[in-house]
Amino acid sequence: HVGFFGVLANSPEDVPKVAKEIDDEFRNSPRPTKTESERAFQLSWIATLGNVKAFILSICMAVVFATLLVSANTMAMSIRERTREVAVLKTLGFTRRAVLGLFVSEAVILSLAGGVLGALAATGLVAILKHSPQGGLFLNGMRVSGVTMSFALLIAGLVGFFSAFIPSYYASKTNIVDGLRHIG
């Protein structure tokens, strides 16, 4: 028993004609065929899995939220450890806005660097999987587009911004004397 056959046509324009001829050939057989393009087959196979897009989107949102929590904790600890540095910067004439900008820009740059590394790793992984024997049929049309990379970098930048803004805001409000007295 065979589940499916792969047939190559000479050109994309020939696909409907070839599909019709195959279906006509096996119309009265005990097991008639249902011929469709590779793209239609992939879409119908994915449709059997349910709403995959919503499932993957919910997993991605959970991962981004967990990353945001870890990043916020890391930035809060980092900024808290540099309380004396904030006091020294304020002593040198840095304003609240400048201190806030330094910490937030540091977090955004670190997040964007991680986002770039992640996007490049995803591109390489997809390329490797496309050329593997197991991934050839279903990953054939898959690629990491520029829009996807841009969206990933936007999310990375937002994670950096939101994880650092509140701790940076409180650090920028630190009094110079209290900051220099801080132990920790």
C-alpha cells in the first residue's frame, strides 16, 4: 500500500493537465487518486493538525514573556549593583534623563545583539533543515524572510526597552548622597 506518489511536471503550467490525466487514469480503479500540487498537499496536511498558527503563536508569546521576565530581573540586578556608579555620574553632571538613556540604551543594544544572533542562527538552522533528507518535502518553501527578521529584532528591542525602563527610571532618581552611601 502506497500513501502518495511524487510526480514532476515539465512546467508549473502543466501541473493541472498532468493532475487531471492521472485522476482520469485511475477514476474507475478500486482506489481512485486525488492529485494535487505539492503546495496544496502541504497545506492540507498542516490543516489536519488543527490551528497550528495559533498554537505556535501562543508558544512564541509565552517564550517572549518568559524572556522578558528573565531580562527584567537581570537588568534590575545589574542596575542595582551600579548604584554608586549612578551617583558618580550624577556628581559629574549627568542628568536624570542621561542616566536613564544610558541604562535603557545599554539594554536595548544587548537585546538587539542577541536578536541578531538568534535571527542568524534561525536562518542557518532552516537552511540546514531544508537540505536534510527528512525536511525536504515539508520545509521546501520555508525561509527566514527579511520581514520575519525585522519583526524578531523589533521584539528583541522592545524586550530590552521594557526590561530596563523601570529599574533605570528608579536608578536615575537616586540621590547622590544615598547612592554614594549604598552598600551592595
